[in-house]
Amino acid sequence: MSTNQFGKLLTQGLKCIAALEKVDLTDLQHELGKEIGVSVWTLYKWRKGSFIPNDDRTIMLLARVCVQRGRMDRQWLTHFLMQTIYSDKRKLIDELCPVESASLAVIQNLPRRQYTKLIGREQELNDIRNFLSPLHRVGVVCISGGGGVGKTALALDVAHRCYEESTRQSSADRFEAIIWVTAKNVELLPAGQVTRQPTFTDLDGLYRAVAELLDLPVIFRSATQAEKNIVVTRLLAKQRVLLMLDNLEDVDDPELMVFLRDLPAPSKAVVTTRQRIDVSVPVHLNALNEATAVELARIECDQHHLTLTDRQIRTLLLRTGGLPLAIIRTVGRMAWRGSNVETEISHLQDPNNEIYDFCFGKTIALIQPSDAYQLFLTMALFASEVSRDALGFVADLGGDPMRRDEALSDLEVLSLCRKNRDTFGLEPLTRMQALNEFHAQADFEAQARERWVEWYLRFTERYGGRDGQEMHLHYDHLEEDWNNILAVIQWCIEQERYEQVVALWNNLRDFTHIYGYWADRLRILDWIITAAESRSEYSTAIYTLYDKAFTLTLTSPSTRLEEADTLLQHCWSLREYASPILQAKFASLRASLWIKQKEYAQAHHWLEIAEELLRNAQLDPLELARERTSLLFDKGEAWLVMGDLAQAQRVFEEMLEQAKISGWQRSAIHAKNWLAYTAILQNNCPLGEHYLQLGWPVANRIKEKRVHAYYKRTFAYYYERMGERGEALKWADDARDAFERLGMPPDIREMQALMMRLKEETLT
């Protein structure tokens, strides 16, 4: 064992890597030192023969990198390991340089990886590796996606893995050559865009790369293109070659597409492009999900010796949408410029930021002017994914579905939008680009916004409105599009479009209550109340004052119940502008507030006022029955809180009958829950179970979140009474979670107390 000989062999291996990868030897030593966990000085002393590493891991890492990246052969590896105390030299030699392939080195011209670890593309990587198997009939794989999404990084990782694993593969499975060409003519670095020389621009450029790497000048001695095609085709049919074509969108050569379509087996090709091509199996890349984007951000920060807080990383991901290039460049600019993350994130919102031109400039130029460009601008209006019908209408293509669908297809092919089932949306940076383009087209923006508001007025009128039988079938459409609806309302508020805000609210009033959008509901109500009162629109103001008070009684802590009472007193002072039905609602809600304050005499007084108002309202029987169900609930609640369970049971039974008469499904489900709850409190579990069995399947179906939560609470008490504490605890926990999501503090506290009691009983 010789330290001098070890140093010479190590130096030989490292110099071969540096020559092949065209990197500085010092930079290479920094990279290896970081991977191994030693300083550059330690590597230098190994090379000079001062001493030899004495652990298997370090020796194995040095041997592996020299063989795989420096193309050192079996003989070199044998001599290298003989200078060390590695525990199983023969096994490592056979692993890295099998006898079968020791003399069959794979020829390649791969650029080095620009990253330490490929993040978040495991599934795509596995798919591509399967497609490249000789057992798979696919000949061409197309990695597509928007600019900066990581297409080149994935392709390069695929190529390097094929090369690194070749020594462990049979001659039938390995590629004999891996040829990398790129049409990329510009690169985006932290300092800005830099031009670069593409290594191919057409089919002849690819042939030239094949000829140079495989040392086959005969390809270019051929007199005609047809003869060149024959020579290359025969070569690729005889040898198993992997062609890697990067940035294919910058190549405009129909003959290249023909070549790829007819690529002979057993050779394969992987291409990267922003535009999907039809001669390949597609592997489409989207932005990274949150977990992998966080991992990438942390790796980049470690590499640049930077530290970001969790909040800063979340903000970075929100602005970049998980686009790898945007994350890498933003962190890189922080290191290069010495700036903070807030400055760089704000730079992402600058339309002059070079990232927009790099990622979108060439692609958008392809669709200007066209229906696809018009749709691209229109997408900027929508806060989240949206249907093709909405897009077509707002873009003014709704009268011609074929034009609309062709334009959407163009955007998909160019990776300018994402499709999720039959809805379409934009990534955050793509949205910024679309908004910049949208604002630059003032006439189109004004017209599109009018159509946007009109679409959602019609949409909410169609699927919203008064709660009735099976209304969840309509309301589900509103829930799916809620972010977009909110965006329209917010814009109308900002533009002081009072009539349109009120019209939208009237369509959404019951939906926002039933589906638990109470915070959104209160924000909209606050604006309408102020706007209506300033316009002396008292008929609108009084209804929205009631709606706000009603919402506060359900969701707010006791401190805000006083606010609800103040609102109701204001309503009562304006009751001349309200119908008898609405006046009855005021009275009934005031009764509910008195119940919460345990002022039962006052509660009954206001309930009597409500009953009298309904009797004098001259309603038809169905409408009267509907209004009485709400009143009967408040009356039943009063008896329940007072402890008269039998009286409460009778009132809830009457409530159920009135709900059936009116056909108001949701109220009937409410009544069955309260009948079950009251029966269980009276230790009549069979009756409670009967009502639960009747009501729970429908409650599940109609999706009212508050009803759902109350049923879970009732199940918790049912199982407690049945002595099944584990099941009771599960339902109580589910109910507490539901109440927390809805923001209902008293009910949260009730479930917490029940859970504590159940746990204590279990322990004893």
C-alpha cells in the first residue's frame, strides 16, 4: 500500500473528470469535498500522498465518482483499491466495472448536472426510465411544460442515470452512446439573460453531433440528405443510442419531426420542449407541489449559505407558484446582490423582470393575435380554475364552441394554461404575465370585465337563490366556483357597483349560510349595509342588517352578541320598511338572543310577537308553514335550554310537520336532529336512534355544514348514553373539528368539555 501511488491514481481520476466535464479541478474538489464531508485541503493532501482515507465510505465514493464520471476502467480501479484498506475490494470492482462491460465504456457528451439533487420529479423520472427500456415499444419521449419548470434538469438527470447505471446493465439493456444536443440560445442567470451557442438548430446539426461523438465522418461525406438519412438510420438500428434533444421549441425543421417519428429501434430519444409534439409519448411537467418546493428552496438556501424563515419561504412559494426556475433565481439573486427576500419577491411582481420574457416571451409571440391570445388574457380575470363555458363567454367566443376549444387546445399545447378535468387555470407567474398583457389592452379589458360580471350574475341566478328541495345540487356549482365569484363581488365593490353587488348577494344569500362561508358573508354584508344606508335604500339595508345579526348569533363569541342585539334593535326601529314576514324574523331572532342570555320571559314575549306577525301576514299555507318552522325551532330551543325536554320534544315534532308541509328539506333534517338530541337527553336512545337513521343520510347528502356538525354532536351523546365511550369520543372530536371550521365558540367549548369527561371516565 503506497500513499504516493494512491495520490497519483486519485489525481489521474479527478483530472479525467475535469477534462470530460470541462470544469476547473479546484471547483471539482470543492464539490467532492462537500459530498464526502471533508475540506478541500484534505483532498489536496490525499492527492499529494500525505495520507490515505481509512474508511470504506470515503474510498467507495472516490472510486465511484472516478469510474462513473471520469470513465476510469477496471484496471485503474483495481490498482486504486489495492492502495487502500477497503474491506471488500472484489465486490466493489465487480459492481463498478463488471467483467462483461469493463471494455464497453458508454460514449457520452453530457453536460454536468447544475444541481445537487433533483427535487420532486420521482414519478416522471420512473415513467421515462420505463419508456427507455428496450422492452417498451415507445421510441420518443417528450418532456413538456412551461418555461422554467425544470424540463432540462429532468432530461439531464435521466441521461446521467442511464450512463451511471450502464456498468451494471447487460449489453442488451444499456445504451452504447448517449448524445446530448441543445437548441437553447439564451439562459437566465441571477444577473440576467445571457446568450449561449446552441449545439444544433436542425436535423443536420443532430447528425453532426452523432458523427462527432461516434467518430463517423462518413455521415458528412454523403452527397445528399437522403444518403445521410440512410447512414444514420442504419447506425441507430444497429446500435442502441439515446438521443437527448433539449429545447426543441427553438428548432423549426419539419424533417427533424419526420426523423423522430421514424426513429429506428433499439435507439430512443428524449426531447424537451414548451410545445407538445405528436410523435412521442408525453411527460408533462407542472410546477412543484408545496412540499417539494419547500425542499428545493431550503436546498438552494443551504447552497448559498442563506437562511429564510418558514414565513418567508411560504411567501416565496406563493409568488412563484412552485416554479423551480423562479425559486432558484430568486434565492440566487439574494446571494448575488446581497438583497433580502422581500426585495426579491417584490421584484417578481415587476412586469419588467426578465423572468417573464424568458419564460413567456417567445411562446406568447406565437399566439398574437389569435383566439388563443384572447383566451389567455381572459384567464387573468379569474381567481382560480374556471369552466370552458365561462372562458368562452367572457372572451367573447361563447357563440362558437369550436373556436373556443381550439384556442384552449393551443394554450395547453404551449403550456400556457393548466387543465384539471374540464376546468382551466394559470400558475401564479403565468397569471402575472397574463395580467400585464390584459391591462395593456384597455378596450378589451373594459369589455371583458362587463362580460365577466354578466356571466356571474347569470351563473349565480341559475344555481343560487332560495334554499329549497335538494338545493345542494345547485349550490355545489357555486362552491366549486366560489373564489371566482368572490373576485367578481370584490371588483364590483371596488367600483361602487351597488346594484350588481346586491343582485349577486340576493342570489348567494342562502348558499353562504348553508355552506358556512360566514366570514365572506359578513364582509359582503358590511359593505352592503353601509352602501344601502348611504343611499337611503332602507328595504335593502334592513334585510342585510338582519342577515348580519343572524350570522353573528351563530358564529360569534358572547361579546359580539351585543352587536347582534344592537343590529336587531336598529332593524326594529326601521320595521316600517320591512314586510310582516321579515318583522317576524326580527322578533324570532331577538327571542333567540334572549334565550342565549337565559332571559326566558323576554324570549317568550318576542316569540309571541313573531307568532302574531305571521298570523296577520296573510300567507299561503305553504309559505306560512315554512316561516313557522324557523319560529318553532327558536321556541323548541327555549324549552330545551329551560330544561323542559318533553315540551321541547313536542315543539320539534310540530316543527317537523310544518317542514314537511312546506317541502323545506333542510328544516326537516334540522328537526330530526333536534328530535334525536332531545330524545337522547331523556334517555330514550331507541327513539333518538330512529331519528338519526332518518336524518343522517340526508344531512350527509345536502352538505349543510352546520347541520352536519350538529348531527355529529348528537351521535356523540348517543354513544355516550349507550356506554360506547370510544365511539362517543370519535364523534365528539369530529363535531369539535366541524364547529372550529365554522367558527362557533360555544359549541366548540361544549364538545371540549364532553371529550374531557369521556377521557376521564375511560381512565377510571
